[in-house]
Amino acid sequence: MTARSILARLRHGEALQKEHLTWLAAGLADGSVSDAQAGAFAMGICVRGLDDAARVALTLAMRDSGRVLEWNLDGPVVDKHSTGGVGDCVSLVLAPALAACGAFVPMISGRGLGHTGGTLDKLDAIPGVTTQLEESRFRDVVAEAGCAIVGASADIAPADKRLYAVRDVTSTVDSLDLITASILSKKLAGGLEGLVLDVKTGSGAFMKDMNAARALAKALVETANAAGCKTTAVISDMNQPLAASLGNALEVAEVMRVLTADPSGPLVEISAALGGVLLANAGLAKDVQAGTDAITAALQDGRAAERFGRMIAAMGGPVRFVENWARFLPEATVIREVKAPASGYVTAIDGEALGMVVVDLGGGRVVESDTIDPAVGLGQVVRLGDKIAQGQPLAVVHAARPDAADRSALAVRAAITISPSAPEALPLIKERVG
């Protein structure tokens, strides 16, 4: 078997079998498949597509191209994945809440690229926290705290790392088959028994269209279940930022307010919805509603906060971070309100544009090598349906320099639409798949 023969099959529209995809994934991982061949494979998948069996086979082949973790814990091992949005700090709320309910959450996360923030970047805003842990330490933290949120090691799905880099430069990122295999190969390498997927749709999501989000959710759920991991997807609204803040330290502050002071609002609603599905699927709750109630209770009574503090300390952060979080988080040097140019109702928010404001401030990346300023971002962002008066703040810019704050204020005004009439309310949770 050779890469050339596999590519010929793909070009001629012949179905790829498990052995072809296993061979190709191994070649991607060890370098015997060239960049040109990897690019041709990605383009062929974009043009020809894969049938259901081949999509599962590719996912498992990429998972098995590296290390697959195994766990021996006294509870189910579960995880959550989001397709990306703005103000999305759900992982920091949900992981400790699940741990408080008896699950173990070895969450392998990523960094932000483009307009969406990365969970690891948010944790990096906490002094001392290390998200690149040796496997033995990763296991210890999961056992001690019930959850750990870390970056993938080099031996987790190395075929995906190689193929993803090639896809980025060959305009093959948006293939449903390749997206599915990429997401799931990394998650399944974590040795999961259960997975919930938060597939976002709207102005701040990668999937702007509901039909596209539904297709992705269906592909992910069917592939993951066929691969042996009990999986459900929740399609959620991303027509406005999930939290009232965008930016790494600012989003951690939102999380801490939820965990320690005010367990309400969209962050709690979506965390409870996702967690309820996981607890029900894992047998820790009799049904989804009971699971939702259990997550809500863990947030309200402080058990989730205790687990979060335990995780932060175990990963090198302050021992009493939960009790004194405000004094540990970095603050921007320039803080400026963005005033509403007219009175009316907030009828539209361009979430992607707001995400790019944070990137421009230095709080995100255009390329992976960019350095992040954890203190910058947007706070107190208005929500759809808010009635505001002229001169009332639309958001608060947190910047490192006055010129950056001025530039961001203009972009924020352009991203938020004010109209005379109130908009129709949009549900946060749109539907469940699987």
C-alpha cells in the first residue's frame, strides 16, 4: 500500500476502507506521507467526501496514531467540546460542577485562534497555573480534583496535528468529514466514556447557519457513538457573547462570579444543560432534567467552586484562589466606557466582530506564535433586547494603550445595532441531537 495508490482511489471515487485510512494516518504521524500527499488527501476528501463507515474509520485511525489514555477511576470519565464562540468560558464552570457530581473530567483543550478565545489561554491568566502537564501529573490532578483542563501532549492524535496544519494552508478546513475526524480523534484519545458537544450557531460562531450546525452535530454524534463513546450534541445560540465579558482574565472573573456569588444567567443555563446530558448518559442522574438540577445545585452550594479551587492549586495556581480571585487576576491599564450613540433597543450583536476587537487589543491570536495580553478585552457587554439610553455604556474596553482603546470603541459601536423596537427573544438552547 502506498499514499499514491490511496490517493488514486480517492480521485476515482472509490470508497476508502479502514486499512487505507489506518495506513494513511500512521504515515501522517511518522512523516512518511509528504505534505503534498497530505494536502491532496485533504482536498480529495473535500471534493469526494466520505461515507459514514469511512468517517468513523478515519476518526479512529487518527485517534490511534498516538497515545490513547486509559483510566481506572471510581466514576465515569466524561468531557465536553465546544465548536467555538465568544465569551464562551463554559468549560471552567462545567468541569468542576461535573466533578462535584461524581464524574471525572480529563479535559484536553486548545488555545484561541481567530475570533474565538481558547480555554487554555483563560487559565493562563491565573498566576502560576501550568496547563502543559506531564501525563503522571495530569492523572494525579484528575484523581485529586475530579477534573483537569490541559493542553494535548505531542503524542495525542499526532496524525490530526499534521493534517490540520496542512488543511489550514490548502483551504480545506471547512470539510464536514475532516472537522468531525479532527475534533473527535483528539477527544476520544482522552479515553472517554461520555461526551457532550456544544455546537454553536449564530453571528459569533463558525457555523453561522442553523442547517450547517445541525449537519455538524449529526455527523459528530453519529461518528462518536459508532466509535464507542456515548455522545450527545446540544445546538446553542451564539448571536451574542455567552458571558458579559470577552478576554482571558475578564472571562475568568465572570466564571468566579458564577462559582462564588451569582450562579445565574446564560453561563449557568448552558452549563446545566450540557452537564445534565452528560450525567444522564453516564448513569449519574436518572434523566437529563435530574442531571441539569444536579449541576445547578453544585454551582449554587459551592461544591463546584471547591473543586475549581482544588484543580487550580493542583495545577500550580494560588492555593486560595477561589477566596481571593480578584486580587490575583491582571488588570488593564486603560479602562474606558463605549457610549451608545442613540437610544433604543439592542437588536443585533456581531459576535465575530467583537471577538476580533479582543484580538486587536492583544487578547487573541492571528497566528499561533502571537503573544497574548491576558488583561485586555471587553467587559459589561450589553445583551440583545436591552433597552438603553443615548450615552449609556454598550461595553467597557480594557486596553493596554489609549490608541487601542479608541480603535476598539469605534469597532464596538459598529458591531452593536440599536433600533427603535425590541427584538424577538432567542432561546439559548435550540435543540438536542442524539
